[in-house]
Amino acid sequence: MPSPYRAIFSAPGSREFSAAGFLGRMPLSMMGIGVVTMISQLTGRYWLAGALSATLAMSAAVCGPQVSRLVDRYGQRRVLRPVTLVAVAAVAGLLICAQQGAPEWTLFVFSVGAGCVPSVGSMIRSRWAEIYRGSSRDLHTAYAWESIVDEVCFIFGPIISIGLSTAWFPEAGPLIAGGFLLVGVFWLTSQRATEPVPHPKSQQTGGSALRSRGLQVLVATFVATGAIFGGVDVVTVAFAEERGHKAAASLVLAVYALGSCLAGAVFGLLHLKGNPSTRWLVGVCAMAVSMIPLLLAGNLPLLAVALFVAGLAIAPTMVTTMALVEAHVPRTKLTEGMTWTSTGLAVGVALGSSAAGWVVDAAGAKAGYAVPVVAGALAAAVAVLGYRRLAGPAATGGRGEDDRHLRTDEDERVA
């Protein structure tokens, strides 16, 4: 492991909570595609499979920030364990109903419950922020490491989920994903020493973290960014199927994630100076431009090369985004703020997947790549228009007020 990464893991407990976070995040890349594979095998109805996957994503988008808001107030252990048990029970109900051929409405009900999963990535990043709050360089490396972990999950998660559901039994992919979630969250919440200190309601001001003007720009941009990801996933599967190699789609998408993983690893080694908002704007624009070559790819090898290059812009942009969230959101609402970016991505993925499916059905797979191209242009436009909110002095959504409030409380206790 390169020395900057070795350095961040010198903190007591960091290896353990990062490993637990890896397991807890695997369902992020396994559950949706696992449900699609399961339903398509059991019923042959892709529209139903897609609708259930979208329901999962939208449920996670709605519930995630609320769960994280409770975590900021009451702590990770008290909130994550009961929420995870509800989600796992819902997954079990979904699998049983699908296997038994229950009415379709029951599948949607359990999909809503299964989407009530905590944003494990936000929980891990908030632990890093607590440990390295005074060291921007170490925190940059830690965020880069977590982006690498995210991409590793997206490289192997779909392969594991699809492979289990096709080689073992249809319900195997979602079943194992639920197991990963249960083990990861309970292992993480058993580690109390590195858990961020909760901030009771009496210490919080200003309502939701989303009231931060800077966070609003980040979330809006991430909706468009999520549409890029959702569009690329759907169209790539259709592109591979049109050329008679549908199974190769997972490998091509893995190359996309690999590009991001490698870029994140290098980015974490750099000691960057200057305004992070400028780096973020460049990253978003690079992601947008990198979508254009997809329209020109005529075969799978060329598509894989184009996606690898496109992936190079992802992780650095994500790392910088987390740094901007940390700068523009009050410390007492940090977990919620990080989760809102994940929510924006989830909403965008659902929208991008739906739009891409419609275009593919109407005009073919190659034309479908127009969806991520348009989404990239929208992301760049929002980023440019909102740049001033991020580049100027951070109002921090009330960070200064919250910190002064906390210091006042501490001074009173000392007195």
C-alpha cells in the first residue's frame, strides 16, 4: 500500500471500520441488478424487473437522508441496527413473494422496505472526517481510499450477484447482498471507539443540511451525474446484446469502474493546492466531455476503451465532492449532507435508466448513448451556474453558528 494510504490506517480502529464498510456497501452494487436478474429469470418480464429496481432506488433516495439525519442526532449504533433489520426483513419478504409467485403489488411493497437501507459509505466517511478533521491532506487521502472501495464494489458486486443468480438459484444474488448488509452494519456498529459523537437536537440549528446553498448545487449536479451512470449501464447491456455478447456487458462495465478505481488511487497520492471547487468543476466537465466518444464506438473493444477513459474522471470528482460537502455543511449534519449526494445519484440513476431504456427501445442501443451525453451536458451546466456558491466563502449552511453553539455549551459545562 503506498505510504499516504498506510499513514491514514495508522489511526486505531481504521482498518476495522473500513473493512466493515466494504461489506456493508456491497449491496449498493448487488441488490438492484440482483433483483433484475431474479425477476427476469422467474417471470421473463423485464419491465417488472426494471420497475422493482427503480422502486428500490427511489426508496433508498427518500429514506437515506432521513436515516442519516437520525444518525447525526442519535448515533450510528442506535439507528443503523434497527433500520438494517427492517431492510433485511423486507428483502426476505421480496424473495419469498417472488419465489412463490405472489401478486405483483406485494413485490413493490417489499421493494420499498428493502430500499430503506443506510448509506454505509456516508457512515464510513463521517468516521474518517472525525479522525482527520484537522488534517486536510489525510482526509483527502481517506476520501480517495473510500472512492477506491466504492469502485471495487461496483467492479465485483454485479459479477457476484449476476453469477450467483444464474449459476445457483434466481434469489441467490439479492439473498447474499442482504447478508453482506447485515454483517457489515452490525460489525461496523460494534466498533464504538471510532463512532462519531452524536449531536442532540438541542445542539442543531437550521433544519435540514440541504438548506446549505453549496450542498444544493452538489446534489443537483449529482442528479445529472447519476443519470450518466444509469444511462451507461442500461445502454451498455443493450449494446452488448445487439452484438450477440450480452454476458460481456458486465466486463465492459467493470472496465468503466476500473478506470475510476485507478484514477482514485493516484488522486489520493497527490498533495493538491488551490480551490477544491475549481477542481470539482473541471472534473464534472471532464465527465461530460468523456461521454461523447461513446456515440462513436462501433464495437465492444472500442466501447471498453472509451468507458475506461471516461471512468478516469469519476473518482477524483467524487473525492472532491466529499471535501466540498465537509466544507459547506455543519459538522452536526455531516452524515446527512454526505447522504444527500448519494440520494442525488440514486435519483439520477433511476431517471437515466428509464430514459435510456425508452431511447433504446425506440432507436437502438447506439442511439441510447445520447442519454448520458445529454446528462453530462446538464451536469456541466448546473456546475457552471452554481460554481459561485461553492467558490465563494463557505456559509457552511450554518457551520460557524453550530460550532460557536457547541463551543458555548462546552464553555458553560467547564464553568
